[in-house]
Amino acid sequence: MPHRQNRLGRIALRWGLYILLGLFALYYLMPLFVMVTTSLKSLEEIRTGSLVALPRDVTFEPWRTAWAHACTGIQCEGLRPYFWNSVMLAVPAVAISTLLGAINGYVVAQWRFKGANIIFSLMLFGCFIPFQVVLLPMARVLGMLGLAGSISGLVFVHVIYGIGFTTLFFRNYYVNIPVELVKAAKVDGAGFFRIFWAIFLPLSLPIIVVTVIWQFTQIWNDFLFGVSFSQAGTQPITVALNNIVNSTTGVKEYNVDMAAAIIAALPTLLVYVVAGKYFIRGLTAGSVKG
Amino acid sequence: MAPILEVKNLVKNFGATEVLKDINIAIEPGEFLVLVGPSGCGKSTLLNCIAGLEPITGGSVEIGGQDMTHVSPKDRNIAMVFQSYALYPTMTVAKNITFGMKVRGLDQATQERKLAEVAAQLQIEELLNRRPGQLSGGQRQRVAMGRALVRDPKLFLFDEPLSNLDAKLRVEMRSEIKKLHHNLDATMVYVTHDQIEAMTLASKIVVLKGGIVQQIGSPAEIYNRPANLFVADFMGSPAMNLVPARAVANGKGVRIEIEREGGDTLILTDKEHSGLPENVVLGLRPEDIAEKGFRAGTNVQDATCLVDMVEPAGADTYVVSKLGGTMVTARLHAETGAKTGQMIDLSFDLSKVSYFVPETGERLN
């Protein structure tokens, strides 16, 4: 009975696919699993037990240490102050770069002017400049502005670097909105900013979410700008994490390192979980005409 | 009375391309002007220029007796309805309609009174709390009209407002716009590529082609006395028959000779027109060719023609015959006995004829 064979073959194929996908999932989850379990073990247990074993006695001491007592060089305040540095850096930087990107995209897509394409191309070009290239000139500019070593300086750097991407996102989103909408609003008497606030911004939730996720991930995870343009007291969490892991005296506290790494990664994870479904929707929104 | 809209010597270029060339149009209060032409003829651009949404390269635009050439759209005292309706997607119908008043800072009470008036007029009261996405095409169209009506402007501008609707709804909305024009006694400029829309709505038609005005006139003038071959061919459905012919002076009138296949020349005698050059294009609408005995008049000529095709269309039957190298359509009554391949006696009403110069397309009579 060929029909039956065909059916069995399909089921086998389906199961084979699921098993393969399951293996891949396990493979990718392995590091996270090791990180979480290790962070919950005592140093004693790490030394004696297996890397992949579940913790015998669950302890939250490494997390407490990583948060409040771990040493970065000579200071032993944990990640806490640097976590707040990163929050104070990421929140304004994300907000400002997203807003500027929205306005830029709105102008480039809907208020065509002579040279609009050239300006947009130049902004796109900005997305492809490697971080390392701008380090020295940026340090000079920050110095001249009196922002060297401050969190405001880092916000400034990330806003500048983010505008290219945020403009690209918003421009591609707004370019699909019919130009007649702006025309209708102009006839209705609305001006440049009124049209932006009352008509375009309320339409933009999906692309705002995409931009916020993108920018937040970039800025929160950035290490190079953080390490280059900060000083003691203004370092972001990535730099502090590096310092904790690399400045061990005596025994290497793997459990504290793991807990610290998870703490540093949690905010971006959280943003994905909360806004993830909008992310996919927003990324594809540009390609399908609403 | 002073014209509501006066466009003088308007020129519009996009870079090096000339889109509109020396346009001159004037509209009296209460007129319904339709700009019609094939796609790419510049009619929408002209409307945008009138609205102030496109800067003009030369000439001037006056609205209500004031020079508006460099005035921004919001101060031109106009309202506009767009092809895609351009409703604000995140606002309710009510907010869409009142947005303009809100921007202009009208007080809440006035806004609500005007909204209620317009909603009643267009019968959209039950839609006021919905969003554009929840409306059908026809309903969106009404809301877009409401947004224009509520402004109470000197001049209404319509940019192909019915093109996105299906055929049945289009006819309905067409008569509704006509009624609205009548009831409001408003002045309107309406852009369309549909010549039937132009004929049914307009009190004055402007035919555009390649950014040049071909003819301005009432629908009857445009239909009966097209200024050139383009207008003759563009306006009317089925199109006017345009047949190459030879004209030979014949006493008071003219003898028209039309070549046929097989060497047998069709000869008509036009008693009314004279002074034609030798080669002309004869233009005659399908309804001006009838079956023999169904058309009377002083200048009706009969001739026997071969039927190449019969197309019954319900109310009428179209009979196609090859004359002068082109297919000539005659509009006969529904019960005609015409059969493909047979001969039929047709009456040509030459009192309705148009003559054109073959090379330039200009009208001769």
C-alpha cells in the first residue's frame, strides 16, 4: 500500500526533524545551563563536581557577591554601581537616538528635499564605520566638549553612532506610508511637527519597538566605547564585568563570575522577552505594504 | 462675478522635464470643473499646484480673487479629497473629520456641531467611533468627503476620488458627488482619467494631454465639437469613428470619398460643409450612424456597407464595418437584423460630422 508507506515516511521525517531541532536547541542551551548551575554552586562543589551536574546545595551567595561585593581591582562594591551607570547611559541614549532617528526618517521619507538621498546615503554609510576608527577623533571631540570620562559623554557617543541605524529603520518604515497622508494633513493646516506627532508617531509602535531593542542591545552590550571613554566611577557594566572576571586574587570564583555575567546579560534578555513579538512584526512590517 | 479660481500661464517643471505648459483656466463660482486626460498628462500635478502642494515654476494661481501663488496650502481656503482617501489611520472617523478644526484651534462646541452636521449629511453617524481600517472602501470615501465638507472651503479639489472603488459603487458615489455639488452650490475641481465621469459630472471640462490644454468647454461642446483628433478619440465610449477620406468640392457642399476593400469607394455627399482640403479625417460618433430608416434629417446620407462584426450590448447593438482602412462602429437599435458577412443599409448623419487635418489633428469645421 503505497499510500500508507508514504504516510509513515512523512511521520518518520517529521520526527527526525524534531529530534534534530531538539539537539540543536540543547547544544545552544548548554552554555546557559552551565552558567546558571555554576552560579548556584559553592566553590567547593565546583572543584569536586562535574561541570554539567545540577547543584547539590543551591546557594545564592555568589549572586549576592557579584551584585554587591565582588572586587573590580581595589574597589569591592560588586556590579551594583556599574549596573546603574549602564542604566543611566542606556536609557537616555536609546531614547534620544530613537527620537532623532524617527524625525530623520520622517524627513528623508516624507519631506523630500534636494539632496535627501545623498544625506540618507551618508547616514547609511555611518552604519558601516568600524568603532575603532572613530576612537581617537571621538576622544578629542569629547575632550573639547568637556564630556570626557562622563556618562553624558558616552550617551553622546552612542547617540551619534546610533542615528545611522535608527534613521534607516524609520525611513524604511515611513517610506511605505502614502505621501497623500502628509498632503491631506497640510491641507488640514498641520505643520511639520504637528504631522509628525499627531499622525506619524502614533503609527510607529512596531518600528519604535524594533529600534529600542536594537539600540538597547547595542548600547548595553557595548564594551569598546565603554572602556575607552569612561573613567573610574562612570564605567558601564560590561567594563565592570571584565574587571571582576580578570582581577582575581587567589582562587578564581567561577560561581561569582557566572552570576555577574548573567546579571549583565539580564536586561537585554528581558527586553527581548517583553517586546520580542513586536520585533519580528516590526522587522517584516517594512516589506509588506499595510 | 469674479472667478473663484484663476490659473494664469502656469508652468511646472520637474528638473528638465516640462510637466505643465502654459495652463490658463478660470472657474466661476458654482462651477464643476473636471480635468481629464490619460495617465501622465499632468492633471494630478495641476491639481497639486492649485492646492499649493507642488510649487509652480511659472505663472500664477488666484483663489477667490487673491494671489495664492506663494501661499501655503492651509491658507488657500481649499479642501481636498485624495484617491487613496488619506485618512489618518490611528484616528477615529470623528477625529479624522475634526483634525483640521482642531489644528486651527476652533472651540470644542463648534467642532462638535460641524461634525454632527457633516455626519448627518453623509449618513456616517454610526461610523464616527470607528477607525479607517474598519471601514469599507465606500465608507472611507464618505469620510474623506466629510473631512473636506467640514472645512466649508471656497474651493473643493478632488484627485481621482472614485478610482479605488468597484464599478457599481463608483456610479453611486458619482451621482452622490453630483448631488452634493448641487446642494452645496460649491465650486469644485475634479481630476479623473475616466471620460464618462468627466461627462456626467462636469459643467466645464478641461482635456489635458502631455501637459498642454487640448480643449476647454462644456461637456456638450467637448463631445460634439472636439477641437482635435486627440479629444475626439479620448472622449466618448465607444470612441468616435475617425476615418481617412478624400473631400471633393461639389457645388455648395462637398463629396466625401472613403476607400473600401475591393476598390468600391463609399461616397457620401455633405451638403452643409465646404472649403475642406483634399485629405481629411472624418469623425462621426457611433450613434450618428444608424440603420436606414431610423434617422431622419436634412443631411442624412444612406450607404450600403458590409457587416464585419455584430456586438449586441443589450440596449443597443454595435455593428462594425471596415471603411477607409479603419473599423467603423455604428450604434444600431437592439432589434436590428444585421448579420456578420451580410450587407446592410446605414444612414450617416453628416450634420454631426467633424473634419480634422490628418497631419496636425486640428479641427476643420
